[in-house]
Amino acid sequence: MNILYLYHLFFFAVYYTYALFNNSDSRAYFQRPQLFDNWFSYFGTSTTFIDFLSYPFINFLGFNYEMMMVLFAWFGYIGFVYAYLFFRENIPIKIKVFNIDFLVLVLFLPNMHFWTASLGKGAPIFMSLMMFAYAIKDTKRRWGILIIASLITYYIRPHVFLFVAAGTVLGYMTGKEKIAFWKKMLIYIGMIGSLIIVQDTILGMAGLDESENLVEGFDQFSTERGAELAKSGSGVDMADYPLPIKLFTFWFRPLFFDAPGVLGLVVSVENLVYLLLFFKILKSDFVRFLKKSPISVKMSLTTFFLASLAMAFVMSNLGIIMRQKSMVMYFLFFVIYYYLAQQKYDRIMRLRRLRKLEAKGVEVVT
């Protein structure tokens, strides 16, 4: 983790250098909190909440632009710490892919660090999602972390909080763990109650708070948003894509044939890694694994799929796709890692049983 810290600082330096010579949202995030004297005038969801979060550091503590960049890069690193805890606590077995330790591979993916090493939404939303994933393992002792993570996630991206809450409820409903009924009810009431309370804000993000037909309203919103994002140089016209191609585009593009610039080429290598990892779960026994999987796996897969489904309909810009998917890809990595570890564990246990039988003189037919 010390090496990962230095690695993350390197990407802070890369992003800061990039921001010096290119348009960067981080400049606007630094300037906006200085426009008004009332701190709570910035309190709200989405971009406004980042301004609210930055206000005391800029106006009370006198942080300059560089200091704010370092602060948010540190938020991003905290996200990786919780990601490490989330993976290692749930999966103690080590797995190698491409002759590299799986956890080391996913923790050092460059695109994940680039978009979580600067002033903006990327670092705190990644931190809050990984905090949430870590806390859900032991809600009794980690309820404080769970509440903080939920609030940060909701205020930065209300729709992502919707996906996480849905994934958590589904995980507790179908996970293999034996959990007391009152604990399940507490989770259901807490998550579903939270969604009811904040439903207007979530729908308002897509302009659906006054819509009489949510399906039709979302379709109109996604069409308009997709057309708007597709106007840029790295835009792709996804409006007429079938759903599988939309999801493929969100998860694995840009690839080398459509990479937007040098950054796109670097991301293409990473996307190829995503694709190769994804192939590892395209097996007949994966569905059987899911049926018997624990809460953490089902929560991760549901969160990943729902978020991907929603954003695949809205995103039509490869540059924005590269940034947005960094929020949820770790949930997919967790599912893949758990699946591979379960396979390895099953092989180890099978070999142990065979050896015990052989030690007893029982003839084993393989």
C-alpha cells in the first residue's frame, strides 16, 4: 500500500501537469467556492456538493489550487485503501492472472488512478463507494462508515446511491449467509426508506420528477443527453446500438481502433485487460456460482450492472465514459476475483479429500 500511495501521487502529478496545458474541470471546482460568502448556499447534490465540500478548505484554511488537488488525490487514495480492505477481507485466497497477483493488477490500473487524483467528483465518489462496500460486511461495527459513505455517495451522485441501495437489498435477500431476520429487516427498511425519502432528488437529476411516465421520460432524457455528449470529438452515436453493444461500449471502449488521443491509447490497453478478465467468468458454472454466492458478490454485481445499464443509455462520449466507469469497475473486479478464488478453493478442498481417502487406503477413481 505504501508503493500504491507513491503510485497514486505520480498520477496526481500527471493529472496536474495535464491540467496546466488543457481545459480541466478542476479549475472551475476551485473557483466556484470563492464566488459566495455563505457556505451553506453551496449545499446540494452533484457538482454543488463538491463546492460545499471544498469551501472550508479554500475559504477558512486558505488552501490554494495545488493544495486542493493534493487533498482530493488523498481522498482517491483512501478509496484504494478501502478497496484493498474490501477485497482482502472477503477473499483471503490469492489468485494470479496473466502471471500477476489479481489484487495487485486491479489496484495499479492507471485509468483508475488518473481520474481519482484531482479536484472533482471522481475521487470522493470512488472513496465513498469503496467505504460502503467495506462497511456492508459488518454493519454493526461499521455503521458510522456506512452512513458517511451513503451520504457522500447520495450527495455527489444520487442515482449511484440508488444502484448501491438496490444492490444491497438484493444481496441481503438472496445471499447464502444466515442472517437474523431483524438484521435483514433493518437493512431493508433503512435502504428502501432512504430511497423513498430521496426519490424526488434522484428523479430530478434526470428531469423526471414531474414525469407521468418514467420509462418514456427516461428514454427521452437518455436520447437528448446522448445526442448532446456525442457532439464532441470523441463522441460515438450509440442511440441505435442494441443493448449488448451499448454495454460493451461502456465497459470496454475505447479500444485501439477508436482511441481518442494518447490518453485513449493508454486506456485501450487497460480496457483490453478488462475484456480479458471478463472472459474468465463467461463459463457454464458461473450461474451456479452466483446462486450460491454471498451478499458481497450479489451486491457488487447488481450495483455494477444497474449502474452500467443506466449510464450506457446516457453516455455517448468516450472521454466521459473513461471517467465515469472508474466508479463501478471495481465491483466487477470483485465478482471476477471471488469467482476465481472460489474455483481455486474448491480444487484445494477436492484434492484434500482425495488425499485423505488415499491415506485410508481407499481406491480413488478420477
